Amino acid sequence: MSRLRDVRERIHQPQFDTLVRGIGTSKVGSQKRLFGNATVGDRGLTNMLVPGQLAADQTYILRAMRCAMMFQSLADDAFGAAPSPANYQAVSTSSNAQAEDLYFLCAYGAYFTLEVGQKSMLTAPLWYIPAGGGPAGFTTENSRHVITNGLATQESILRLAKDITFAARQNFSVTIEWFDFAILGAANGGVFPTDLSPLDFLNDFDGIKLIQVHVDGVLTRDVQ
């Protein structure tokens, strides 16, 4: 399909990529660069069409960032054999208490760096870019939880103090790095056996897990 000459359109369109999405134990590494070529073509993980940059002559004005997190235990009667044939409850061991702890371990144990054109633009822990959406509220069922990364409201996302522009065919990425909580002293008369690793807790969790980064802004593209 041909494009209309000298005509461009602007739309509000977030771009996203995924650190981890699935069930069971995982092998997330201590450093991962998102928006590359690992997940292009899998719409469940990313909406990128080209590795590391926007497609064709598209440009972008980045105005906000978000990090969506979701953790849910499968070790619950509701995930048993009925009504579906899959019995997740029978093979899952991680609890919802562990799921709730993961929100905080990941928010404070992982840091992200936004790079545009191979230049670092922003570095901060994951709590700095709350999702601004998702399930939120209270539940009276003790075995379950309703929680999200930050308040579920658009006012709670990170709005950049200054817009960041992605030029046509300019590379960009978000790198996520994990850091242990180091031993600072003794406990219960002894010493902790090792540093506490948020990444190990994430990988060992065998329930539902999702960590997804969104760059949110205005996309400019040709009209066809």
C-alpha cells in the first residue's frame, strides 16, 4: 500500500517489551536489555516490529514510562482440576505471601536504564516507574491478594520532566539490572548465610509472573 506524500499522523501509542511472562520457575539473568530482537514477533511479549528501533520512518516523543508487574500463586484450590482439565494447584508450591513479597523485592531490587541513541537518559529503581493501572482493592479471601505496582490511577505514572525524542531509525533500549541486598550484620546470634537475591526469589517463584516495561508517548507515522 502506498503512502500519502507529505502527510503524517500522530497517535498515542505505548511501546512495550517483557522481562518475564509465564508460569513456573524461570531463568531471568542479572542484566537484560529490552526492546531488542529477542521477542520481536511475539505479540504477547512485545509490540515492537523492528529490533531496537521503530519501524520505517516512525518517530516518537517519550512522555512517560511504566513498569507492569503481576505475581499470583497457583497453589490454590481454584487452580485445581475443575472446571478445566489442568490441575495447576497440584504442582505449584509458591504461596500468595511470596507473590506479595515479590512486588517489593522487584521494585527495590532491580534498576532500569533508558538509552536512546546509545546514550543513557534515565537510571532509577523499578519503583520509579509505577504501572498506573491494573487490579487494585481489597479481598476478604485470605488465600488471595489484590495488589499492583503503585496506585491504579493515571496520575501515578512517571511523567518525564522533559520529553525525550526518538528520531527515525534511532536505537533505544531499556536495560534491567538486579542487585542483591548485602549482609550488614548478624541475626539471631548468627550471621546470614548469604546476601539476599531478589532475582533468585523471582526465578524460584513457580506461580504466574509478569514484568513488562512500557515507554509511553506520541508516535508519528506515515499515512497509507
